[in-house]
Amino acid sequence: MSVRPYRDIARRKCRQIKVGAVRVGGDAPITVQSMTNTLTADAKATIAQIQALEAAGADIVRVSCPDEESTAAMGEIVRAAKVPIVADIHFHYKRAIEAAKAGAACLRINPGNIGSADRVKEVVKAAKDHGCAMRIGVNAGSLERELLERYGEPCPEAMVESALDHAKILEDNDFFEFKISVKASDVFLAVAAYQGLADACDYPLHLGITEAGGFRSGTVKSSIGMGSLLWAGIGDTIRVSLSADPVEEIKVGFDILKSLNLRHRGVNIISCPSCARQQYEVIKTVERLEQRIAHINTPMTVSVIGCVVNGPGEARETDIGFTGGGNGTHQVYIAGVPHHRLKDADIVDHLVELIEKKAAEIEAAKAAAAAASGAKTAAE
């Protein structure tokens, strides 16, 4: 029995596939991905953006392949990348074959747009020959005309039917290494479509609210849509679609997963919005602190609270806690217990020092545990 059952999320049971070396579905961690917005034919610029995404924690990166120049650059891009590269294919089946040969780990396709049955077979053969997975990408904005005429408009039922029809095309070609997405810019439509698809199949699901908007509005829409699905146990890999720097998509994606306790990366800062009770400038302190600890990947929780109303309570639940006190004398907590006071010193410098020390301790403990486990295995 869980100690806090109200926090438990029972993930939907589904089959597992591999995108390169990354597992998706089953009991694998929910992966976070983004997409480059450079010209793929410009390999140097695309590689630079992929490296920035890798530094932010991306598990998978997608690049668009609209033309032969793009797939010609794929080999160089794949060789430079540390994460699996997904080739985004629309309409032209030859681009999919070229991307598979160039080393793409996954092909994002719409089998219904590829063309004849023979062309689909060629794409499937290329995927099998080169170890590619696939993603069936259904989008409310590009549903088949027949479905729109029958249903009258994009709706959850039409999107699920489209996804299952495309899945059958791959199944009929004896191909099962694929995941599915049913994206829409309308949160209600996307959520309902994913709920229907989750009930209708056991394939891994790629979540996204497509064309969600700018940084702030897109973050809100994505958090509501994907957050509600993830809370219900639906979703195996996610992409936050923002009209912003792709690196921000990765950051928001991890923040969504951290909020639901589904995955942890880096420092989770719990901070108050500040008010007249604050004993130091909370907002500026948190802004500076976030910048200074952006390089830390070790999971931990830090509370930064302006006064003693909620500060001690929040600190009890965090690795490191900081609570504002009177006369410029503040309380620092370690592992939920009062540890020392801070007066007349730079708060951010002090917290960064504590956080880096804690991160080093956590990583050292992990390394020691791994070494002990390896020694035990060798002895057996």
C-alpha cells in the first residue's frame, strides 16, 4: 500500500518499443522530446540546436525532412547527435526511405498519405532493414476528407478511427514497432481523442497539444491537456509545442512531469509569490537562483519561502529549505530539520553552495550503490 495513495498514478499498460536506444512505453520512464526549427539541410545549425536540446535533457529530437536536401544531411546529423533522431515525413515515401538509410531512429509518418500499398511496403521494409520505429501522427487539422465528410468536423471519434486505420496498414505489413499520436490545438478535442485511443489499443502514445501557441499560453494549454492525461495514466512520451525556443519545450515538459511526480530532473524549487510579510526579495532571489543552478541535473527539492507562515512547513518536506526571518536573520533547513541561520550574507550564493554540495553527495551515493551492485553481480 502506498503511504500517500492520493499521489499515485497508475500508468496505462501498453506494449514497449525502442526509438534507437530509448525505450518508449511499458514500464519505461516517460520521455521528453522536442523538434528543431532550423533548416535540416543546414546540418551545422541543426546539430547546434540538437546539442542545446540534449543539454536541456531531451531524450529524443525530431527533425523535419521535407525535401531531398534534408535527408541528404541526415547522416551527418545522426552521427553528431547523442539522442535518437526522428525524421518527420509528410507525403513523399522516398524521404522516409532515405531517412531510414541515413540512420534515423524513427519515422514520423501518416501511412495514409504515403501513397499506394506498394509504397507503404517499401517504407516498412526500409524501417525493418534499418531498425527504425515509426510514429503514426494524426492531426485534427489534416484529417482525411472522407472522415470529415462522414463526421462533419474534426472530432475524437474521427481522430481515433484515423489512427486505428493507419495502425492497421502497418499491422497488415507485419510491423508493430510504432507509437501513435492524435494531436489537436483544441485541448478538449485532444484529450478526448487520446482517452478514446488509450481504450482502443495497446500501443505507446505520444502526447501533445499541437500548435499550442506562444511560450506562456502554450505552456498553460499543454499543462492542462497533457497534465490531465498523464494524471490519468495516459502517455508514454511527450512534446510541448511552443512558438518559442525549442529548449523551452524541454524545460516545460520536465516541469509537467515533475509536478506529477512522474519523472525528476534537476532542482524542483518550491517558492512563494511573496507579499508584505517577506523578509527578503523572494522573486529576485528565485530568478537568480534558477539561473545559477540550471546546470544541475541531480533531482532534489528546495523551498524558498519569504516568511515563517509557511516556510517551516514547506522546509520539512524538502532537501534544502530557506525561510525568511526578522532583522535579516533567516533559517536554513537541511533534510527538513533546522540546520543553521544566515545573516548578512548573499542568499543566492549560500543556497547555490548548499545545493551543489547536496548534488555531489547524491551523485556519490548513487555511484557507490552502482559499484556495490556491480561487485555483487560479479561475485555471483
